Amino acid sequence: MLDVRLSALKKAMQLEKEGMAFYETSRDKATSEIGRNMFEYLRKSEEGHMRRIREIYHSLEQSGNWPDSPPVEDDNEVIFKTIFSDAMIELKQQKTVNTDDIEALRQAAKFEKNGESFYAKRAEDVSDLFEKNFYTQLAHEEFHHLKAIQDSIQMLEDPQGFFADREHGTLAC
């Protein structure tokens, strides 16, 4: 049982490591502030996941037991809200959007879907309540990352539609 748990956590760390590397590279290549900010938000989120997973891994390795209370998530909600509110200013000034940013966001969506699926499956497969809750929380966070990415894509492709959907009004771009 311990080997299965450690193996799953190793895979989780690898997923997060790959995501962090992709988001860092994408952030550095992004041509829009929206893209740079979103990729940095995602990179930091994955970094937080990696830290939490590593803490549990080391605890399991040392004690052989799942911790009584898994490490809590970092609060990136303020950063996330700022990305979208600041984006409106940039989009008013920008006439075209680099499709490379949108394509990188589409790739990011695939990463998040894979992570969400892995964590949700892992939550289904375990019986320990804290372990189940930990993987469920990670799946939930990955789902929200995916939603943020989808929102970013919509914002870049159709800013007026994006804001009209959320603000129930229109923008004069």
C-alpha cells in the first residue's frame, strides 16, 4: 500500500513539475500581458501543489502514514481576479492578439485536464479520508485552473463577448 501511495505522489510531482516548466516557458514567450500574468499565476499554483505533494511524500516516506491533515492550498484568488481586471485595460489598447499565446493556453488546458483526471481518479481509488480529500482538493484546483485558462482564451479571442458575459454589459473597444 505504501509503495502505491508513494508512486502516485511521484507521478503527481512529475505532472506538477512538467506543468511548472511549461508555464514558465510560456510566460517568458507570451506576447500579451494577459498571457504572461496567466502563465505566472498557473506556475505559482503548480509550485504550491508541488510543495504540498512533496510534504506529504516526505511524511509518508518517514512515518509510513498519511498525515492527519494535508497541507492547505495557497490563496491565489487575489492574483487571479487581478489578471482579469487588468486585462480589460490591455485589451482596449491592443488591436490584435498573438495566436501563439492562445495556442499555449490551449496546451495549458490539456495539462490541467490531465491533472484533474489523474487526481480525481486517485481520489476514487483510495479509502483513507485525508488522502481522498487531498486528491479531491487537487482535482478541484486543477478544474479551476482549467476554467481560468478557458476564460483567458475567450478573453483573448473575444474580449467584448467575455466581459459582456460576466458584466452583462458591453465594452467600447
